[in-house]
Amino acid sequence: MNTTLLRLLLPLSLALPVPALAQADEAEPEATQDAVEDEDIPLTPETLGDALSCRSHPAAVAFATALFLQGKPPAWMREIKESEETKGVIGLYGYTLSKPVAFLGEQVSAVYFLKDWVVTFWPRDKAAAFIAAQKMERAPIKVAEQYYRFVDPETGPMLGAYEPTGGSIEAALAKAFGGEAPPSPPADHLFVGCNYTPASQADFLKAAAQSEAMLREAAAGIAEALGSADAN
């Protein structure tokens, strides 16, 4: 399975030191036009709203670069510490906003970055209303709840919503070590926002259908690596 597609599937978010948006900016200049264009993007609430609303990949890269590679967040963004609702979600970085941003008609006062995602975090009832209004569909993923609507079916980006994935990851790791994790109750909050992974809707759906097997394989690889480390 193409590793690019894994960045669209939240249950497989097992390890990432910084979001892929920021990692992409470290690539060779010719690798992506966005890596050049982001240098001219001002870090304003308007451009963050564009990134959240699937309107600007360069803006998403510009914010990820400032936050995670340069360590220079705008003064109106303050880091959020892990909450009970987001506990166990690896690679998630959140920020409160003293200047709210516009997200497809909604006002948002917090944003999160995870891999190629730029999202906010809403109570389930508000997220469900937004999912219906934006005509998102349920992805064929058994191990976690995720919704999608591709802005461009051939290349993305993808408007999406998903539940926090700490429970699915915990369950997969438990199985890899021969145990069983208790079933997680339905999440009362969902992440909602945009994923900028360059992929088609057809490839995303194909990967989603295989997500359970891929999660087991990834967890087994981690268990094997940890076992080898203990043996040494």
C-alpha cells in the first residue's frame, strides 16, 4: 500500500514526530511548488481559515513550517495541552486562537494539526450537523469512524471528520501483544477539517477498505520492534 494513502487514514496514525505538512517543506525545492509558495503566505486568521476550509494547501504548509520547523507560532495561537478527549492520539498538535477563524461558515477558536490534516474539534452533535450540511459520506473503515468529501475526486484535498483514534490504536497494540483492550464507547467529539494528502477518492476508498489489516500489520511491526529492543 502506498504510504501516501496512509496519511488519509486516521487509525494508522501510530507515529509521527511532526506533521507531514511540515516534513514536506524539508523536501528538495523542486519536489513541491507549495514548499516555495508558502514563504509568501502571511500567518493570519484569514489564511488559517483558508487552510482549514480546504482552500489553500500553501497556507497549511506555511503554518506547519512556522509552528513545527521554525518554532515561531503567531502571537494569537497558544498551544493546547493534551485533554482527556484527545488522550492517546499520537502526533496531534493543538492551538487555541485568540482571533477566531472562519471555517465554511462556522467560527472556530481552536485548531489541530495531525499528519496532513488541519482540523478543529467539535461536540458530536455539532460535527454531525456539519457532516450532513457538507454532504460527507461515511468511509468504509471498521476500526474507527471517519467521513469524507473530496474537493477534487482526482487529486484532493479531502474535507473530512473523524473520531479520536487513541482507542483504536490501543486496541491494535493490545492485540499485537496478545491481549485485548476493552471496547471504547462512542466518541462524544469529532475532529473536522481538511486533509491535503495528494490522492484520489478511488485510492482513498481502496485504502479505507484495507485499513483494519493495515492497522494490525503496523501494530505488529511496533510490537516486534519493541520485543527486539527488550531482547537486546
